[in-house]
Amino acid sequence: MGKPREKFSPEFKAQVVLEILSGAKGAAEVCREYGIRSQLVSKWRAHFLARAASIFEERNGLHPAEKARMAELERLAGRQALEIEVLKKASSMLGSRRSANEP
């Protein structure tokens, strides 16, 4: 049985890639220093570069999953606000009936 896969944080991956891209260290040096396979570092570098342009995009909107969740929460809030209004009216109607029936 092999050793369990190590998970690296996004911050660590970015640090490693930036060290290579900035020229501060070579890829082989970074791999030796951190004990990481060169294929993994190459994968991180390619992923980083593929998404680099998106950093400069103006984000007018949210991720589609975030948009869907926000819409769901807005619908829920609207429904609850409507229910509150109905309950307030029902309560005031019941309250006025009670006071009219009381001596």
C-alpha cells in the first residue's frame, strides 16, 4: 500500500508557482526544496497560467452556483415576508373580533 496523497493548500501552490515564474528559483530547485514531483508542479503551473487572465476580468456577476443560491434565498425571503404580512393581517383581524365580542 502506498503512502496517502498529500493535500496542498491553494496558497502553497500559488507560492510554488510564483517562485518559478518570477525566476527566484528553478523548477527543479523548488521540487527538491519542497519534495514535490516535477509533474505535479508542472500541472499547477499550467493551471495557474490557464486561469491567470481571469484575475483581470471585471466580475460583474457571481459564479453560476452562487447566483442560483442567491436567487433561491431571495425567493425564500420574499415568501417569508409575504407570510409575515398575512399573519399580521390575520392577527389584527382576530384581535379586532375579540375586542368587539368582549364586554
